[in-house]
Amino acid sequence: MTVFNFSAGPAVLPKPVLEQAQSEMLDYRGSGMSVMELSHRSSLFENIIQEAEALLRELMNIPDNYQVLFLQGGASMQFSMVPLNLAQGKKALYANTGSWSKKAISEAKKIAGVEVEVIASSEEQNFTYIPEITPDMVDQDAAYLHITTNNTIEGSAYQTIPDAGKVPIVADMSSNILANDYKTEDFGIIYAGAQKNIGPAGLTVVIIRDDLLGLFPTPSAMLDYKIQADNHSLYNTPPTFAIYMAKLVFEWVKANGGVAGMLKQDQAKAGLLYHTIAESNLFTSPVDKDSRSITNIPFVTGSEALDKKFNQEALAAGFENLKGHRSVGGMRASLYNAFPLEGVEALVAFMKQFEIENGGN
Ligand SMILES: *Cc1c(COP(=O)(O)O)cnc(C)c1O
């Protein structure tokens, strides 16, 4: 049976990437060793990490005054590293747009001396929209403004990046990095756990502007952006195999039209599903029209029993991981870059059939 994996993360990877990893698994470029067995100080691995960085710089048009870091600890570790490195004794501004924003806020509050201020929130409406942030809302003395560009669980995304004046914007881009046309220079820091749109779990990508390095002492070298940058992400043993897989994904993105090519495909996939939802008398989107994500698309029938039936039948038909997050319910289709259009075509056909069989008209 063909399986389509709608997982929110760890998520589907491009098949050609998996095939290449398989073909190089036992003998990487004549070394007689797997990438997993290479020293992180070997020239073979140094080439891998340097190529990965160069490819990401090219794909995202990253200016020279930004560092690219390959770290561990997930996006969740960034929830602490950002305030620790940027805001000791200062005010940090947050937009509260979903479960991950909420976690970022609560982690920042744990860092001594950081004054956390939530300047915009959609929590009172179950995070069904992206609240507007106007320049007058941004205290120009703040250390940064933190936003979550794509709310993976709730299915909303910023269509444009707010104007924060001279305050750097820090973006959790875990679920839509390489799937949008945001500009790197609109941000002070971009971070993303790799397991959604970049590669396997275990790697966290951080893109940070030079002037944000080394502002405050940190209690651990591992948590210090400047030390990580000075050591080119090789302060300790990095997640070598995950970096190699990320490099293969970056090559695949480049070969498929770069970020513009991804965006075009992702818009086509999302457009098909949103169109089907709009035409349906059974399925609805809980998210406001002008705040919708193209990578994570929740939908519901309005009946918990029918949602459950849909999820059971979908799973039996080969649609994996469609069940909505436990905090939201219903269904959620995560359509990351590597998710094929055929998977969306199969899903909408299945939805239409389900609607006919279950009382839609
Ligand atoms: C998945 C996700 C996280 C958590 O990532 P980890 O790498 O598991 O820590 C944080 N923020 C967003 C937006 C996510 O999608």
C-alpha cells in the first residue's frame, strides 16, 4: 500500500535524499566508512558541514554578516538560549500565537533578569489568527521581538513580517523555514528544529546576525552563540549524520527550484486542500482566512465522532499521522516541502468520498 505521511514532525523526507543516503551508507565517497563513523574533525566531514552551510546561505540568501550554526537541543533549547544571550537585564517582547509561542514565553520567564512582555496574542480566540503588530507597539529599548512564523499545531502563519524598527526580530521558523519568501535580513535570529523541513531530528539550525553575538556571559559554553560561532559549530561533537542529511536535503531543494520552487509547490498543494475545504459542506478550517499556513493545515467536521471516524478510515487507507494535535483535535495535514502533490490529490479524493458517505451533500 502507498503510504502518505502527513506527520508534523519528524516528517517526510524527499525520497531521492533517502536513496542517496542509502547508497552512501556503508562507504562514504570511497572512505570505507559510513558518515556516522567519520571523525567530526576529518576533512570529509568538514567538507560536509561547509557545503551544508554554503547551500543554506545560497538558498536563503543569507548575508555575510550572519552566522549559520548547526546546534542540538531542538527549537526548544532556543527558547532559553535566545533570552540568555540577548536579554539579561532587559525587556524581551513576544507575540503569543500558539502552543510553541507559549512555551517560548514560559521558558524566557525562567531566565533571571529578563522582563518578558507579551505585546500581541490570539490566545483568547484559540490561536485562530495572527494578531497585528504595528510599529508603535514595539518598545525600541527591547532586546528583541520574538515571533513564531508558522504555528505548527494551530495552522496559522505570518503572511508578512512585522516592522519592529531597530528591535531585532527573533523567529522560530521550525515549520516553515525553506517554505516561504521571508527575507533573512528582516530578522536578527532565525532558528528551526530540523525535523520538519530540513532533515532528521537532532539538528537545530540557527541563523544569527553578528551584532547579536557575545552580548552577555552565559553559564555554559554550549549555550553561548558566540562560542558556537567562533568554533564553526564544532565546539563539541555536532550531530554529524543529521548535518549530512540536511546537506542532501539542501541539494534537493536547490535542484528543485530553490525556495521559490518549494513555495510554488507548497502553495499549489495547500491551495488544493483549502479549495476542497471551502467547497465542502462537511469540513471546515478553524483558522481565519488571512492567517492560514500553507505547511500545516488543520480541518474539522464539527463532530468529534465524525473526526474520529475520518481519522480511523484515513489511517486504514494509508494516510499516516493525519490526526490533529491532541490539544486541537480534528485533523491536520502537514504539507512540508518533501510531501508530494499526489498525496494531497489522494487526500482530497478521500475527503470527498467520505463526505458523500457521511451526510454531506
Ligand atoms: C516542532 C516545533 C518546536 C519544537 O521543536 P523541538 O525541536 O522538538 O524542540 C518549536 N517550535 C515550533 C514552531 C515547532 O514547530
